[in-house]
Amino acid sequence: MSSQLCDRCNRVVNPGELLYRVSIKVRADFDGIININAKEIDLKKEFEKIQSVPEDLLEEEVYREFDFILCPRCKEIYCANPLHLPFGRT
């Protein structure tokens, strides 16, 4: 097994040293309500717009996944404030 780099600070993590894997999944959510005023929307034009967008970009609007390797220090920093909220809101 070879050394790995921390994705946050680029520190070398040698084989046998402690490291952390962080997986983040971002999924679209739906509350069951669709706000559409049928009088103002041309559904045919809307479908044409959607069909012109590359499939991979449409998929990213619904689901995206990230995987990172963190050294112990960066794991602590990440866990202390994963959303980078201002002080006092974490």
C-alpha cells in the first residue's frame, strides 16, 4: 500500500497511519408540492429546455457524491464545523 495525501492540507499519510474517509452525499429532496401556474408555463418549451441539457448536468442537480481522505487534524477541523458556519452558529 502506498502513501496517501490528505485532501485538505496535502499532508502525506503513510501506510499504517491513521486516516479518515469522508463521504458526502447531496440529494435533491421533494416536499410533495409543485408550484406551477399552468397559465404562465409552456410545458412543451420546458421539456425542450430540459432535453437540451446534458444528462450528466441534470444528474448533478439530483444527486452528487464526494469522497475525501483526511489526516487526523483535518478530520477534527472538519468535524468541528462541517458547514463552515460563522462562529457561534456551530
